[in-house]
Amino acid sequence: MKVKLLFFAGLREQLGVAGEDIELPEGVGTVAALRSHLAKRGGAWREALAEGRLVRMSVNQDMANPSAALRAGDEVAFFPPVTGG
């Protein structure tokens, strides 16, 4: 199944990529599984998407929790938490 990935703000800078289309391997069917799969790329990917790091995710522009299911053609965005005052 193919999905579109988008990375914003500090994650985009850290990873050096704004987005990509990716074919998900068998068994990667949730947002959490996708995050884990991407972290296995190592280096900056492992650091940016480490399980303990606070990262927000959305699917098709709706905030998503880690257990959210993915479908072919979904747009999945990763971004750091927003702070402000």
C-alpha cells in the first residue's frame, strides 16, 4: 500500500526532506507502525522519530493517534508539538 508522507518544521529540517511517497511493507498498517518503520532507517530518522520523542501525527489532515489505521492513498504528516503564548 502506498501513502504520502509529509514532514514539517524541525522534523523537516532534521530529516532533510519535506515529504515522500512510500510503499509500506507488509505489517505496517497503523501510524505507530509507520513511525517505527521510518525510525529503523537509522541516523537522523531514528533520532527524530524515537518512541520517547513527542511527535504529532495526522492522517488526511486530521489529528491521529498512534493506533490509527492506514489505507492506500492516505497522507500522513509528522510534526513537532506547537508551543506558544
